[in-house]
Amino acid sequence: MKRLKRRYLALQLNVDCMPSEREFLDAVWSVVTRLFGEYGASLAGLALISYDCDLKAAVLRTNLGALDNVRAALATITSLGGRGAAVHVLAVSGTIKALQKNPKGFS
């Protein structure tokens, strides 16, 4: 059985009032499902690895094959928890350790 390759995305959230982890993850799943359907969302294999309210940052894991789709979906997020927002991808890495070493990444 072939092992799935994963990628980790360091995200910066531009919001006035931080949403909860659940609201953030629901928004991400919602836009991925809206753009690529349930089948496309299931291929993404999304998981929230880290969420920091103080830094307004998050780390999201996805499958390598769905990386471009997830990045496109994240760019379409305009509101989180009913408030205006934007999500920016700071860095992409194959491991969390390398992502933390990256100056743009999440620490």
C-alpha cells in the first residue's frame, strides 16, 4: 500500500475578532466543499494541527494531491464566525519541523 504524502500550511488570519477553532475549521471545510464538492473535500484529508489566537495563526495539514485545491479554497474565505476575514498562506512544508524553522512559518 502506497503511503500518502502530506503537506503542512502555515496560515495567517486577518480578522478583528478571532473565531474559535471549530468556527475556523468549519469555514475551511465549507469553502473546500463548496468549490470541489464532497468528493474533492474527502480527497483533501484536512486536519487542523495548531491554532494560536494570540498570533492569529494556524497550521493545516492536507494531502499533497489536493494542495492546490486547498490553497485556492483558502483564498476564497471572506468571513469567519460572521465577521470579515482573510486567510493567507505564509509557507508550505512537508514536515512540521521544517515549517517551524522557516522564518515565515509558524513558531
